[in-house]
Amino acid sequence: MVGFLSQKGINQAVIRSSEGKVYRVKAGNYIGMNFGQVTSVIETEVKIKEMVQDSNGDWTERESSLLLAE
């Protein structure tokens, strides 16, 4: 996460991908390679819910976050 903005009461995060591309995301958008969905955006953090396979091959939900880079 490299930035934050709010328009008409909707919080958005500015994200830089590993390839260097820049995107704006908000709650409900999908992100990443593990079927990640943005659940919330605040000034310093983006929370994401992902579906990942465990060592047994079962799908499980995992929460992660991206913090604002300083």
C-alpha cells in the first residue's frame, strides 16, 4: 500500500504491484492470486480475505493485510 484517499465517503487504497503497476482498490474489490477480496480500507491498512489450500488440499479462509509503506 503506497497511499490512501477518500472520495464521497468511500475509502480507497493505492496499491503498487510486484510488477510496479499502481492500482486503486476499495472494499469488495478482488486482489492478488489467492482469490483475495478487500474487506476494508483505512488510512494505514487494507484488510484482505483470501482462500488458500492447506497441505491436505483443503481450502481454508485466511485474513491478511497490507500496511501503508513509509
